[in-house]
Amino acid sequence: MERMKRIEFLQEKLAGENLQGAIITYSRNILYYTGTAQPARLIVTPGDYTLFVRSGYDFAVEEVFIPGDRVREERKLEKVTACFSPSEKSQGHGRIGVEMDIWTWEQSRGLQGMFPDREFVNISPLLLDQRKRKDPAEIQSFRKACDVIHQGHEAVLESLREGLTELELAAAVEHAHRLAGHEGIFFIRQPDFFMSRGPLSSGPDLFRISGVVYTITGVGLSPAVPAGPSRRRICPGDIVVVDIPVLVDGYHADQTRTYVLGRAGDGIHALYSDLRKIADDLIENIHPGLPAREISRRAFRTARELGREGTFQNFGKGRCSRIIGHGIGLELNEPPILSDYDDSGIPENGVVALDIHMMEEGRGVVKLEDMILVRRGGNEILTKSPRILFEV
């Protein structure tokens, strides 16, 4: 029932922001508010809403959880926007919300030509803020996704051996994910984003950080996509980091585990132990309403207390990540961003991925990432795989 209230909540926000309405086109937002990802435009005003399906209408009417009489088949934007009544058009001073980070220049110019006297404002922050709080149906989808990503972890334990290439190991992980129900894609809200199905790296490749994503990236197969697994063969004693996400029922799971082929030395065990201490402290102390920047500051403060200031979130060569995690949901990376630059709070029933690592140059890299459901009275770790350093 809660998902039926999503548009109602949005309508209240539109009225509070003095917006005449919103034109929503991004597939993840369409899915959130209606239950379908078919190409469509959702028009929402403070008192009404209609989903105009551009193609795939027969699919859409079967998939939506909104009433069927709110779904129409229509491709032309000028007919879609006719729902803003002529009397409202004549006022000439309405404010309409659009997803400015999604719309192209051509789309924006066409819309402005249809409404030359209107002010268009970016509604994406409002939509993303609403999506921070997860309802029971969303949390159930997270649980399914975490079951699937755990199957990838099991595939590592079964497949990792001397002479196996990073690519072959990634293929085994991805194969297990797909058979378990991974939809084979992930969504990141960034134009021109490209990466393999997810980072996987080993041995000396762990110290090579591409600019494609701000994490332990792997080097990829060529300069065309410089992230993810390479054809490097894994050797005894190598550390292997696997960070390949999944998508199930439209919701992502993001988990990282660290493996060693053979025995890890005492220094690597100590490095991982301190990383785990930082993660456990955060999991215990995050609470609803806590600003994202305070979570980040706490992580770096704990690292200093452990004597790991130079290794925590280190990228080598004097570089350091200031991001220790992110929200997750219909997109792999959503607000809040757990960094010193985000002062927004974590809502009750928000889900964040704590994404942290240690790099000690000349010794090794260890990484740990888990999804945390933030609740009053105690948080829950949603990811299922044991949170240990695996010696295979």
C-alpha cells in the first residue's frame, strides 16, 4: 500500500514548492512512481496525474500499480503537456519541475518553446530525497538482491585458483549472479558513464586506480574501458578484491569482499582487522537523522585513532578518497553521499553502502563493502556474505 502513496507524497511536495506540476521522464523515476519502466512521461500536478506511455503500452498497463485509467498511450510531447490547462498556460508565470540532470539540451529547448513564459526548475533533488526512505516492498527487493550477490561470493570460493585470469574469475561471478536472478545491468546517474559489470582486481593491479570510478577499479581489458577485470593471471599469495554489483527487481546490491590465494601475512590480517573495526564502529553508530558528513568524519577519526590515517581510503601517490559510502536503491549510487561534502541526513529506513578500503603501498590492499539498513533501535546488515578476510 505504501507505494500507492508515492505520487500523493510528491503532489504534496509540489504544492509546498509552489510548482504547477512536474514532467518526469527518467525510467528509474517512472518505475518508482508507477511500477513500469516502459518508455513514458509521467505528468504530476498537485491535484492530478497521468502516465503517458510512448511505446510498450500493452506491457505498461499490466505492470503498473497505479489505476489503469491513469495510463494512456501517447508519443507526442505537445499532447502530453496539454494536461496543463489552457487557463493555466495563459497565466504565464507557472513553475514546472523537470529532471534537468536527465534532459538533453534539445529536449529542454523544445519544452521551453512550448511554454515560453514558464519557469522550469530542477526537480531531481526533490525526487531523489523522497527515494531515500525505503518502504517494506523495497527492503524485500534489497534482501533478494543480497541473496543473489552472495551467490557471486560463493562462486569466488569455488573458482579461485592459481593461473585463473581476473576475467575468468569475473565471468564465474557474473554467471552465478545471472543464474540467481541478476538482471544483467546496473544504473548510475551519470552521462557517458562506462564500466564493465563491476570492479575486480588482483595483485599489483590493485594499486592501479583508473579515473572511471572513485574506488579500487581494476585496469580493464583495454584503454576503451579502463576498469574491471584484466587478463592478468592470479598467482599464489595474491590479494583479490571483488566488487561486482547486481540488480534484482529494479534494486541494487553492492558488496565487496577481499580474498587471498593462499595465506595472508600478519600485516594484511592487521590491515583488514583495522578496516573491519572502522566499519563496525560506523554500523553501530549510524542513526536516522545523522548527517552524511558526520559519518564520513567519524570514519576518518577512527582511522586516525588506529594509526591508519595514511592507509585508510588511500589511492596511492598522495591521493585519498573522501567518500566512504553512498545511498543505494533504484540506482547503484544515490544520495546521500557519505562524504564531507554532504550535510543531508540519513532517514529512517534509509539504506547506505559503506564502501571502505585500506591501501598500504608496497604491502597490499583490502576492501570491505556492506549495505546497511538504518533503523532506530539498531541497524541491520543486509549483505549476507561473511565479513572476513578469505584465505582460499
